[in-house]
Amino acid sequence: MSESIGIALAGPGAFGQKHLDALKNIAGVRIVSLIGRNLEQAKEVAAKYGASHVTQDLAESLARPDVDAVILCTPTQIHAAQTIQCLRAGKHVQVEIPMADSWADAQALVRAQKETGRVAMVGHTRRFNPSHQWVHRNITAGKYNIQQMDVQTYFFRRTNINALGQPRSWTDHLLWHHAAHTVDLFAYQTGSPIVKANALQGPMHPELKIAMDMSIQLKAANGAICTLSLSFNNDGPLGTFFRYIGDTGTYIARYDDLFNGKEEKIDVSKVDVSMNGIELQDREFIAAIREGREPNASVHRVLDCYRVLGELEQQLT
């Protein structure tokens, strides 16, 4: 591989463009190809970010010798199949969270990575946000132990609309997408596997055919607990808010920002080279390719999250 890394990005919508913005800040990265269902919209994005190739066919991009790696920002339901397709084509791949929407598909994806030896990483962004990194460093230094995490993941999303207010071609999911962030982060921060998980869900939406409200309880092997509330019905402050309750303090993380229990802001600007979790996630992906190593949030390191999600799904069916 040349020192410059050629990237193909599939799904240049709202979140795909966040990755494209982040990649502009990483030296030696070229946006080679964009793959989009809406060809005209993909061409507009390609012109903005300097991609010379645009297609509706992922296989066409994978056949290009100047594509070294792929970032998948496509619908949840095709993540596993597309990731395996990229690996089989000899490309490194970062797939947005979740890597699969079933335990069986998650296991199949990990097997494909072992067989191909390519770098395969999942967009578990919370591992990279400076706020959560700050907490993690205190934990690994022996300065902090989590007793409980209380997490709220709230959106107002009663139709298939993305973050840019544009129609989506697919339906989002509270369990396999949004809960995945917290399930993985809880195990990662406690350094202890999840040994008990419970879930309840509210009524199914008559058109979207998904539960719009969900409650999840988790317990780690070390005794720490987590309570997660999720909703697509919340007409109020939007986003995910994490409260860490520990032995030496309480901390509240709001994406890349961190506060103590008294709502006093903690300076996390020196934690990493950027305050943008997506950029830090992409930097890890590129660094792992260049250094020939397993990345943080590799498919192997996040796999157990999908075991837990599979167990929760069984409770809800």
C-alpha cells in the first residue's frame, strides 16, 4: 500500500458527510469514491469533497485498485453483508454502528475478518469521544471506579427522517443501533463483561413497525449496573446523555463535552488531538491500517456487545 490511503465511502448522507469532514483533517487520506443510492445527491457530495468516482454499486468501487479502505454509512440492515463483501474484496473496512442486527451475522462478520486479515472496525464512537476517554483514563489509572451508569438516548423520530431532515430509505432501531452504543461503552468502561441484561419496550409504531420506547438494565461481572432509557417519541432535548456515578465522583458526558455532578464543565480539550469523536474514530481506523494492528473498536473487541443485544432481542420477541 502507498503512504496515501484511498477511501471509498458508501452512504454519503448526513452521517457519511460527518466522516468526510473528519477525513479532511487526516494527512495522507484521499477520498477516491462515493457510493450512494441517490446518484445525483452523491455527485453533489463528491464535488464538495473532491471524489473523482461516483457509483450506485459498491462492487464497482471495490474493484478499483486505488481504493484501500471503505467506510460504510449505509442502512443498518445491510451492514454485515456489505462489511463481509468489502473484506472478501481485500479492503479494510470501518462500518458504522451497528456492525450487524443479529448475533449470528455479527459472528459471521468476525469470522470473515479472521479469514481475510483485513482491518475491520465498528463506529462505536463513544470509545473515542474526549469526554468518555477522560473517564476511561481515570479508570485505567486506578483513580475511579463506576458504581452505576444512567443513560438517556432521546430523539423525536416518528418518521424516517435523517439528521439533515431528509427522507430515509430505511428504519432506524433503538435496540440494534442506539442501545449498542451504551451496551458496549458500559462493558468497556467497567472493564468487565455484562452478565445480566433485561429489557422492556413500549407499543409498536403502526407504520414503522418498531418499538418507539425502550428500557434496558445491565449488570457487569464486577457488580456495576447500568440503566438505559431510549425513545423516538421525545419532543425535547435530543441526544444521548451519560451519567457516571462512581466512588470518587459523578460525571455527565454529553457527546464530546464533560461536566461534574454540579454541572461544572471539565476541560477535556487536551485529551486527544481533536474534540470531534468522529474524527478521532477515523484517525484510529487510518492508524491501524498504517501500523498493521488491531484498532480500538475492532469487530472482535465489540463482539460481546452483540451477544448481549441478541439476548435482549429474545426477551422482547
